[in-house]
Amino acid sequence: MMKALLLNGSPRRGGNTEVLLDALAEGVRSAGGEVEMIRLAELRIAPCINCGGCDQTGICIIQDDAGGVYEKVDQSRRIVLASPIYFYGITAQAKAFVDRAQSSWSRKRIQQRKGEWRDDPHRLGFFVSVAATKGEKVFDGAELTAKYFFDAIGAAYGGALLFRGIEKRGDMEKDAAKLRQAVEFGRRIIA
Ligand SMILES: Cc1cc2nc3c(=O)[nH]c(=O)nc-3n(C[C@H](O)[C@H](O)[C@H](O)COP(=O)(O)O)c2cc1C
């Protein structure tokens, strides 16, 4: 069975990102897939300190909760990075996690040098986000971060689900049309 790993970067429990991911998860399940959702903000994930430890090994020297999540990332063929927009980027909690993909990036580069790297076209990454404002470029920075994250972990970019004008707790729940789109998105990423 195809499993989708949902990484929620919002610190708000029951917040808009979580409500959106719940709808997406419903879609995944209705298409016969399995879902695991992880709240990154509730884990102990230190930011990368550019120590160079992973340069030669592809393994991060920091021992905290990120390692376990990256094991799941490596084993998943559908990875959804979700975060509300904070100052035109993803949340600090999500960014700390993304930066730790530096060791995945190093590992990929090491394997590429040895000619051992194989792209897996079946591994797909998706970006899900909400923002309070309606600005045309409000998701641009965050989506670039997401795209480069998926590149580092060796997943092709499958696209994004982005909703503007979502600010207060409860805003997402109220928007039935957007939630239907999220269910559809969940179905589509598994199909
Ligand atoms: C620190 C902080 C920074 C934010 N920066 C932006 C921003 O730059 N642009 C925007 O449209 N919304 C911004 N927002 C609003 C959130 O994206 C919005 O409230 C979102 O719905 C929160 O999602 P959540 O409930 O999943 O946490 C910011 C919110 C916070 C707390």
C-alpha cells in the first residue's frame, strides 16, 4: 500500500495547516493509501550548524528527533511538506527540519560521485501551505525552499496546494470548497 508522509510545520495544533492536511489525508485514504502525519513543532529538532560532519559520510552528527523523521522520509514515496507562511517563508520549525536535509544532500552527492546514485521517479514531494494575505508572490520563497528540499532528498517535485486568505484559527474549516480541493489533492497524489 502506498503511504503518504505528511510533515506539518505549523506549531498551531488544530490550526489551518492541520485542518488542510486532515482533508488531504482523507483523500489519500479514500484512494487506498495510508497516511502518517508528523507535527515537526512538537519534536526536538536542532537547526543545522554547518559543522561539515556529513560532508564525507552523508550522516548528520546531531542526535535528536530529526534522524527518525528522515528515516521515514527515506522510506516514503509520497512526502508532503506543509507549513503556513511566516514572513514569506516556512515556519522556523519546518526550516530547522529542512536544513537538516543537508546530510541527505551530502549523501546524494557522495553516491553521485561514486556513480551509485539512481533517481527514483516514483518518489514524489508536494508542498502544502496557507497564508493570511492575498499577495501574488506570498508562496514563492517557501515553494523554492520546498523544491530544493525535495531535490536534496531525491524526490521529484509533484506540485503544490496553496491557499491564500487563511489567517485565523477556524478559517480553513469554514471553507468547504478549499477542503474539497484538498481531499481531491490527496486522492491525486496517491493515484
Ligand atoms: C510569525 C508569523 C508570521 C506570519 N507571516 C505571514 C506572511 O508573511 N504572510 C502571510 O500571508 N501570512 C503570514 N502569517 C499568517 C499565517 O500564515 C496564517 O495565520 C496561517 O493561517 C497560520 O496557519 P496555521 O493555523 O496552520 O498555523 C504569519 C503568522 C505568524 C504567526
